[in-house]
Amino acid sequence: TIDISSLGGGTASRADTSAIHAAAGIGRFLLCYLFYQSAAGSSHFLSRSLSSMTASSSTDGGTPLCRSILRSAVDKFCGMAPNALGHAQLLIDFLEFTPRSSIQFFTTRGNAGGEELDEKQKEEVIPVALAAFHLQPLIECFANVPGGGLNPAVASNAIIPVVENLLLLQATSRSGLAGYLWKKRDLEDHIDHAFLLAKKALFCSDVEKRKFAATLLVALLRVASVASSLHDIRATSTWCPVIDELRGCLRRCITQHQPSVRIEAYSSLVSVLPSSAIAVFGSTQSQDSVSPHPNVSGVTTTPLRSPNERGRAHVSQAGQKAIINIVSDVFLSQLERYVTTPQEDSRDREARRQRAINIGSQLSQMETGENRDDGISMPFRFEACISTRPINRMDNKSKGGKPKKSSPVGQTLLEEATGRINEPLSHLFASSSAASSLDPQGELRRCMDRIRNRMAHCNDIDSYLKWVESCKQIVGINDDAKRTEEMAVTKLATLVVVANVADVLIGTTNFNDENDNPQVTNYESTDQIVERLFNLRSDAITRAVEIMSSFVNVKPKREAKAPKKSKDVVGTNHDSESKAKNGEVYQTKLAKTSDVNPATVARNQKLIEDVLSLCPALPLEFIAPAFRKFGALASASKKTNRNDSDDEDNLQSNFSRLIYNMPFRRFIITKSLLLVSGASTVIRAGSRFCSIPSNPIAAYMSLGPLLLAEFCSLCYDLENTSIATKNSASQSTHYLSLTQLSLRAFSFCVHGLSTSTTNQAMSNAQRVQFMISNAIRIASRAAPSSKDGWDYYQSLNVQGNNAPQDEIELKKSLTPFVSFKVDANAPVR
């Protein structure tokens, strides 16, 4: 039996341990080993340092065995094989392969290929061989995507990362390799070839192929940015036109294609960023380094994004700065399409105009005619991100010819509204926030702070809906019923966008930069900004529920067919008659306020909350401080320190209002539940959009104790513990009580720690025991009445039957939760 983790390949880190996948992993490892032995055994890798090769050595690095292995894999995943992704995984294993721990299984005395190479050279054998002799066939695989021979998902997940790293290897390699194994112009030729294939896929009608094109364009943009930052004067004149062309095609992806294509482009842009924050070094950049944007502060050198960094090209500090600047410029240009600017300082105005000259005048937003100096005007251009053209609704008949069961009218209106949102502003703002975190003093960070403060000050929900009433496409509809319905759908789309953007901007607030950030000190405190954004989000939800509940379904009256008009009126609604013919049993009608059913309001509120749950997750850097500042610990401290005489004064502050604001408490607990359960999208620099936090163990360890403290504190409040009754109009049975919500989130933290597969010094039982012990300590502070009960169960002597000590300690920590025995000595909890 061979342990896969000891083979040194990338298969060991994957969670799938079934026999079939384990056998496939071993087979891929053997192919990697054969590829390595064949490449290392060629003459140009032996008896010479890779940095001091001369042209007199053999250049036949593409051995027949290497070509045969690669061609066999390409034929599989380019032939639409059912397991094409598994065959394409071989390319990733090539880069993650290390011969250090595997040679002992397969080599014999004196027969090991590449035995004259040192350890660093052995790690470079496969990547250099692929970049020198097999990069062109890999790029030609992309030609099969538009024709349907290659699955776009396989190309995006397996082939593009490999080609990107091989191109980076050529761009960042030493001059000896560039002059010996490949020509200096080979990199330009490869990028031009891949660029043509990306543009071909970009004009396909299939959405998945357009996603592939967006991912490939971002990868090529990254390589071109790194190549332009080299210590070479020629690099500027060579790569700047290439970068402009790549950005032009990428602009088409994020301005004219479907929202899913734009989200894929944002995910790719965020993934090429370094994962660490920028360290400002002032003028640390060397004078001879050439960068498209030389005015950005330095960054710390970080490894490339990969679970296994073996064989990956090293990106220099100048290259990372170039990538950050390119991505920041793309996000700034995209934000300018949807954000108005009533007032801006001279530096931001000149920067915006310069971007308009370099990128295109259509990306520079028009200044509003209001010229307000108070900075509270509505900051968005909704007409640019919300379509007023109705989408094609599905047929009302099922496959058997029978009419489908009618959906609630509120749900139909909401589906129509969400379908009209062309730009996923929530993902755009979250991606921009992730990019701006790498440069706290950059222009993108100032833009995000300015948008957040303007939205916090413009907290009147009616100001966000004014554009609907002046929209010519809606006002020009002659039929009153159709015009009312179109206006309701457009308002619903606007309210969903406002709630999503407010949700994301709340998470961009940093409670620690109130004294350092001038964008905050010019206005109110951070607490007031958070409170206003949350109130705006709540008002948007309430208004959306009112609009959805204002339409009801009524049965059509059976009356004589009206005579046909000689001439149709533009905009007349003919849906009622056609629905009656198709067997529909309802018509849409504007309801009176007294006719609205509380159950309908509760159902519509649940639908709105489900749509908002698709918003990107709030970062851990906001949720944990928000719990400590406005959660149970702060509430307990407030009750202990305050006097009855100044209760009314305390409630006037934003800090006190957020502490006692139970809807805001529910909002924070819900966001923590979505984060630890993996139900929402996590956006962070250096990684694609995923459902896993950047450091899941740290997230569980940080949020678990705070959630248990919330549970214990809320257990003593009957109003927050009991489920709302059915007769309550403000609440519904769809909502869990706060205690159930916090306990469910806490259980996800325990489950995540107990099932973690990361290799660390602490076992899973030790992690859970440490987290629960910390949670009990914090819960005793949040709910002082429970301290005696925690101390009693912690003092018990728990026995274990030949169990490890860490599991015995875990059992002792779990005793207060699972003890069903009636103990007369236990204090009342």
C-alpha cells in the first residue's frame, strides 16, 4: 500500500478519497514521474546549471515520451471525454510535482535521471520543459472551445492556470534560459496567439464560452503587466499597446455581456492580485524598473496563488505593483460608469480625465448638474445598470400542454426585477474593496470611502427612486395598468440594488481607521455611517415588500368578448385575454392597502431576504469587531456601567442605538451564519470567488465564542428566545429566533473545526475544546447569571474508557451541553 501523501504530488491535498479517485491520482503521479525522468534525462538538463547554459548544448528537450504523455492527455480532454477534468488535472499535477520524496520509491542505484541536478534544479525540470517545448500545443487547445471540442469549464479550471504560469515563467525567467530554451519574442507570439483565440470565444453566444474568454483575457493581462515591469526600456514600448488591447476586450466583457460573465471577470481580476496587504516603503522602487504605473507604493513579495507553489514562477515586487495598478484601474473605470460625481477635488478630477483619455471617453461619468456642495446627492446612475426592457417570460404551459400552476404575483414581479439587473454592483463593490485593501492610500480606496460616505448621507429611499418616475421608456407607456406594473418592476430592481450595495458597503467599514482616514473624519463617526447604511438597507427591504404586496391575483370575470379595435395602441396590455385562453385563473390587479394579507407580506419579505442572501459575504474583519462592539458583550457592559439617570442620553448616541437595535443584531448573526456555513460568496484578494473564508480555522475560532455568548445572553430574554406567533404582522414563522440563529451558527463553527483536514499541530478535538473553553469564558461575561453553571460543570471529573486525553478534555467541555442527568447539586442556569 502506498500513501498518496508521501508521493509529493498535488493529489494528497484533495478531499476526495474514494478508491476510483485515489487510483486516478496514483496514475497521474506515475505519469508525472515518467515525464520528469524523461525531461531530466535529456542532455541539456545534466551536468550544467540552469542559469549558465550555452548554445552548444542539445536543445532537444521535447523527448518522444514527454510528447506522447502530453498528447494522450490532450486527446482525452479535448475530445469531450466524460472525465475530461480528471485528465486535465494532469497538467496541474505537472506543476505541483516534486521529486524529492518520490524518488526513494522508484529509483535504483545509479539509474536515477537527473541525479547531477541540485534540489532547486529538480523542481524546475517539468515547468521549464513545458514552457520551452510544449506551451504552443497547450495554447492551441483553446481553439477547441468555440467549436465545442473542449469544455469551457475544463479550460478555465485546469488549462488556463497552467498556461498562465508557464507564460509567467517565460516572462520572469533568467536571461540564460530566455536565450537558450526560447527566443525573446516567443512570449509575445504566445500571448498574441492566445489573445486571438480569446477574442474568438468572446463573440460566441454561449455564456460559458464567454466566461472562458474573460478568464483567459485576465490571465493574459496579468502576464503582460508582469512583462512590462521588467528592467528593460524596450518593455514599455512593446507591452503597453498589448495591455491596451487586452483591456479593451476585457471592457467589452464587463460592460456588454451577461451578469454571470461580468462576475467571472471580477473573480479573475481579484484572483490575480497578491494575497497580502501593501507595505508602504516610499521610494523603494529602483530607478531602472519600468512599470505602466510607477507612482504606486511598493508591495511585499508574496508567492503566486496556488495551494502548492512548487514549480511556479516568482513574480517580483515591481510585477506585483504593476498587477495591482492594472486591476485597480479596471475597477475604477467600471465604478465610474455607475457613480456620479457632484464634487471632486482637483487630483481626482485630473486622474479621471486622464483615464478617460487613455481608456475611452465613454468610461468617464458625466458630472451631475446639481453641483451640490453638501455631498448628499444620490450617488448612482441606475439607468446604466438596470434595463427598462421587459425580459422574455416563460411559457405558461407545461410539457403536457396543461397550464402551469400560477406563481404568486409578488414572486413574479421579483423575478422580473432581478432579471433586469444588468450589472452585479454588489460583486463589483466587493471586488473593488478587496483590491483597495492592498493599497490603503490609493485612489481606489479613496473612491470607495467617498461612495460609502455619500450613500450613508443620502439615506432617503425616495431619492433613489426618482429616476424611475422620469424614465421616458416607462412614462411613455399609454396603458395605465402596464405602466404601473413596469414602474413597480423597475422600482423593485432599484431597491434590490440599493439593499445589496448598502450590505456590501457596511462590510467595508473599518472601525479602527476612524482617526486615520480623512474620508471618515470629514463626516460623522463610523458608528453613524454603519447605522445609516443599515437603516437605508432596511428601508429598501420594507419598500420592496410594500410594492410586491400591492399587487394581488384575482379571478377574471366571464364576460362577452370585446370587439377588436381597428388599430392597436402602442403599449396596450393584451396579457389578460391570452392568459384566460391558456387556462390561467388570475389577473394582476393593484390592491388596496386594506386588502393586503399579513401572510402575503411575510412571504414577500422572505423572498426579498432570499434574494439578498446571494450578496457577497461580509468579511471576518468586520463581523468580529461588530460583535464585540454592538453584541452581547457590549450590551452587558452597558447595563453594568450605565446609570438610570442618563439612560435617555445614552440612547441618543449611535453607539447605544446599535447595541439595542435587535434587527441589526439579527443582521450580524445572519451574516456570520452565511459566512461559516459557506452559503455566501467570499471575495478576497489573491483568490477566486468561493464559499470558504480565507482562514476557516481562524474564522471558526473567532466567531464561535462570540456566537455562544450571543446565545447565552439572548436565552435570558424571552422576547428574543421565543418564535414569533402567526398573528404577528411584523415577524413571520420563516424567521428563527435569535437564540436558534446564533446556536445554529455556533454549531457550524464546531462542525468546521471537528471536520477540518488542515495539517496543524493541534488535533480536531483540541481545536474544538479550546474554542469551547474560550466560548464559555466569554459567555460568562456576556451572561453573568450563567457563570455558576459553567463553573460547576467544568469542575466535574469526567472519565473516559481508554480515550485519548484530548478527547476526554473535549467531553468535559461538552458536558454542559449534553448533560441530561438531573443533578440536584447543579446551580439553576
